[in-house]
Amino acid sequence: MRVHAFHRLYQERLQQSTKPFLARGSKISRCSFCQVAEKHCLCEFQPNIDTQIAVILLVSDNEVFKPSNTGRLIADTVRETYVYQWHRTDPDPQLLSLLADPTFFPIVVFPAQTEQDKQRQLTVISESSGTRKPLLIFIDGSWREAKRIFRKSPYLATLPLLSIEPEKVSRYLMRKASNDQYLATAEVASLVLSLCGEQQAAETLQLWFEAFKESYLLGKSQNLIHFKGERPALQQWQDYSSSALMRLNAHDNKVNCL
């Protein structure tokens, strides 16, 4: 298993915390990395793919402690993922340095709501970024928290905006949003990765999200009757991962023979 920036932020916040964060399901003994019940741990199945993009996760205050959080799934999938705790008045200097790095093309992923937002919207990502690596910025929190972070972060105000207006209802069942059209962070990221031409990463994240959701719900006793010990989403992810590895090996062998 690859330990990434989300895991490290979680451990840092635990060390700083003066009292436990009692989220729903806090009585369940969970893996400290994948956050599902230990007996359903997913860590050995973590994705292992390459992408040509980078990601920043701006995490709201308590989001890192929520076991139902899906931002960590993006870090599982996209190796170059940077994770920062959001602070309104004291942004992380490393975050600001990363946004100013000329090798990256930072893009804020958030729904355009005002006329000013719409003026910042991108249409074609590849043409806009040129030779710079796309740096996708996702705000990880509830819809109310995300809106506040988006509006209260001056360093995001001038960056290009990628507005996602999903046509499908969210399949995120672990937490109920105030509006069914609000997708989980991982669902949004899967759509965006597809728009960036990262089709394998998009499919990987979507299947990994489904496997996580299934395993998370298995930890709730009231859901056991629906699963009957089977984990079809995890099996689908394993089948996809195995077939992708076989295709990669076949391609490598073909190249070596040339």
C-alpha cells in the first residue's frame, strides 16, 4: 500500500487533536488508512496507475476525520496528489508556492454560479494548459463548506475554473447531501479526469469509489442483509485492475520485441 498526503494529514491532525472526533460510525474499529471496518480493509487493493496530471485537495476543517470522506480515494488513484488543510487567514506557504510553480497549470474545479465565475470558465483543458501539467484543485468538504472555501480564498479567485454540472444523481449513499445533485468529491474527480483525457484514471477512480462505498456500508450492521457476504463491486475492481495490468504487460512485451 502506498502512504500518501491524505494519510499524512490525517495522522498530523490526530496528533494535534485534543479530543476525539466522533463522526457517525465512530464505534466501528476502522483501518486508519482506508477508513472502512478493519475486517473489510481495502488497502491491499489500492490502485497503482500512472497519470499525466496532478491534484490538490483543499480539505475543510473536520473532513479529514470523516470515515465517509472520498477525497482520499483521489489520492489513492492520482499519485501526484497534494493535500492541504484549508485556513481562511493563514494559507499553507507550500500551497501558495505550488500554485505559483510555472510547471503547473492550476485549475479550480467548482460549479460556476456568478457571471464573474463564468468568465473564468475553461472549455478545452489541453489547449489551455499548453505544455504545463494540469493541476486540478478540488475542495473537499460539505457543499456549505466548499462554497465558503471557494469564496474566502483569494488565491483561488483568479485561477481558471472548470465547472462541472452533472446530469446524473449522485450514487453517494454514505452521507446524505442537502441536494441529490451534489456529487461526492471522488465522483466529481472521475468526471474531470475523463475530461482531461485520463480515461484509465477516470475508470479506476469510479470503480475504486464503488468498491469503497460497498466496503464502507458493509461495516454497518443494518446493511449486512443486503450484501450476504458478497462484495461484487470489489470483485469488479479486481477484475478491471487485473485486466489493465495484463494489457500493460502485453504492451511492454511488444515494445521490447521491437
